[in-house]
Amino acid sequence: MALKPANIADALCNPASPAGTCLNLRGHLQRNSLIGPGIQNLDFSLVKNTKVPSISEAANIQFRAEFFNVLNHTNFAPPLNNSAVFDGGGNPVAGAGRIDSTTTTSRQIQFGLKVLW
């Protein structure tokens, strides 16, 4: 007969954790209670269609200008790689919670020319 754990934390505890600790659990917060930095991104495109009857009656040339992250807003990534707050000995980790990367690229502009018929 298997023994029932005393509480839910004991049931979810990583067996490889040192005795009396549960290093794989992050406390008793509910799901989605931590909110990371938000994302602000504005993309914009301009398209100019021009008929070209010298090639064919149905021929069009399309010029496109596409702008990604027009406002050049920096969107920080959540600190997923630095989520360990304490090391194996229970000492605080120096880089815990550090935001050190971004989720989107800087402003980018792309031009294109397309022939349609």
C-alpha cells in the first residue's frame, strides 16, 4: 500500500531535493499571478500598385515598404534563464530575476518590388 503525502507540496516535491527542502517549487502563488514586462509593437506597411500596360493588360507592379517596430520600443524578456533564486546550499543567487534580453528586434525597414500578371 502506497503512503499518501501529507499535503500537496509534499506530493509535488522533487525527490532529488535535499531532505526537508523543495527547491523545485516557487511558493504558493496561484497560476498567472506574476506578470512580466509588457510588449508594445507597431508594424506599418505602404503598398503602391501601378498598372503596366506596356507589358500586358493585366500586368501590375507593386512597390512595398514595410516597417517593423516603427516606434523602436524596447521589449524586455521575462527573466526565465535567471529563475533560480537560491543555489543548492540555500544561498541567494546574485543574478536572480535579472532581465538581460529582449523579445523583439529593433526597428527594421524592408522594401520590395513585385510584378503581378
